[in-house]
Amino acid sequence: MDLLLVVGDEAREIGRKALELGMEPDKVYYSNSGTEIFNILQPHLNEESIVLLKIPHRVMVQDTFKELKAKIIV
């Protein structure tokens, strides 16, 4: 895994555990919106990028996450 982006307070523990297990701190990002995630991901994206989104439906229906999905899925 190259980057880990966690969204919301409930998911912060995932980021903390990744750091505890040795993931580099500059590879773990905390976010609250799809816009923030896209801004973090954008410099890393190219035609060969693979992005795994594990986002609960209750979050994915928010406008910024719909926009994120539309921007990164081609």
C-alpha cells in the first residue's frame, strides 16, 4: 500500500494502527471530505494507478464523495 487515507473520526484508529505497525507517517492522511481526498491523491494518479475505495454507503452518498468517484473512475 503506497498511501492510506482515512475519512472521519471513526476511521482514525485505522491510521493510528498503520503507524503503530510501521507505516511511514508521510503516507497516512486523515480527511473529512471527498475533495480533500482527491487533492491528496491527484499528484499520485496516472493511467496505471489503482485506487481501492472502501467507503461506507452513508458516506459515499455525500456530494463530495460522489464527485471524488466521478473524478477518479475512468
